[in-house]
Amino acid sequence: MRSILVHADTGTATGTRLQTALDIARRMQAHLTVHINTPLAHFVAMDPFGGVYPLQDMMIRAQEAETALVTRLTAQLGGEDVPFNIITTSGEPIDEIVRAARLADLVVVPLDARESTSRSAAETVGGVAIAVGSIVLALPVDLTFTLAGRAMIAWNGSHEGANALRRAIPLLALASEVHVITIGHDKGKLPAADALEYLSRHDIHAALDERKLDGSIEETIQLSAVDIRADWVVMGAYGHSRMREMVFGGVTRYLLDNAKFPLLLAH
């Protein structure tokens, strides 16, 4: 991982998210790109007759806040031993993060509704995870990502799960422990033994934990993470269609809405 993108804003969780990205970048000897988004379309009003009017005062205040944030982060990062650059965008957050992440190895984004503007956290993070080719680290508010912590891989033998495992290898190699959990049986899918063998080829010696279904799959994943005392969880995102999960719910949607630990996601 030599290129890391982190989304920054004026929210309270930016400091933790930025520190996480710095810790990873320093360990990986990576370049850090800080992405700041001020969606100008959010400062436009429409009247019943189809007229469109920019909310000038609000737009000016938002741009001033962005300038102040760039100045503050430039000064802060200038004192770190990590190469960085800061980019600003003005389009829709998902579109702009995805565009900025085209050549990123890791994307760090917030996982908290209070840090979002027009979309829920699940919609924003889910949209990014589906659209980017890199792995996405979603951080719930007030939680840090412990590089040398205990990692849990939620394995179901799916294409998405294999992508997440493969892309998380650089971080899994730094974990103090790695646990692979399976829930029930997935006939015809890649068995957990293959995942363990792949990990071992990278000198990662993981423990296999076969779990019985306890409630729903997503609830069992949550309970497993608590039992293992996982510091972060690796999993595939949206094995079903994203629309189906957004409308009817699903494992990814549930965990994005309810996760009590950082999530490393890949589609």
C-alpha cells in the first residue's frame, strides 16, 4: 500500500480518521492524499416554478470553512514525516471520492451518520466500496484502527470476500492475531481452508473459527467479533445487488449501519 486516500471534513471524527491514515502511511511508507469535499449543489434552492437560486451566504461560509480546513491540515501534516497532498472537490461526495481514489490502494472514510450530509453513512460507504477497485476502511465515530490489533475475516467463500482478503493482506500482515470465521456452509463456494492456505503463503497464520448461525448472519458476525475481541473486521461488500440490500436489508447494509468496529471492505 503506497497510495492512501483519506476523506476529511469539519466533523469531529476527522482527527481520528486522519491519524489512522497517517499511522498506516508511515508504516507502509506510503503517500497520503487528503480529500476535502464541499458539494456546491447542496447550496442551491428551487422555487415551485422551477427557478434555481444559489444560497450565496451559505456557499460563502462553506467555502471559507473549506479554506480554513485546508490551511489547518496543511500546517498539521507539514509536521509529520509522511509525504502528502490535499485536494478539494465540489461535486457529489460519492462521485468525488471515487474519482480521487482511482489510483489509491486504500480509501479511509467515515462510518457515522453525523458525518454525512445528504446521504446515510451506509449509502456513502457502500457506494464507494462498490465503485473503487481498492479496499475501503470505514471508521465508526470515536473508534481508532489498531494496526497491531486482532483482525477477524468474515469468510463466506464469495468473490467479494476473496477480494477483501487479498487486498487486506498488507494490513493483515501487521495484525497480532488473525481469525477466519465461517458461518454455516456455502456449497460450491471457495472453502475456508483455501483462504487459510493463501494467508499462510503470506506468512499470516490464521485461526479458523466455524460458527453456527445465531440469529441472522449479520448478527452472528457481530457476536463473533465481540467473542474474539476483534479490533477490526475484513469482509466482502454487497454479495447481493446493492439495490436489493438497500431496499430489503442485508449483511453489508446491517453492518454499515450498526458496526461497532472498523470495517475493511471490498466488492
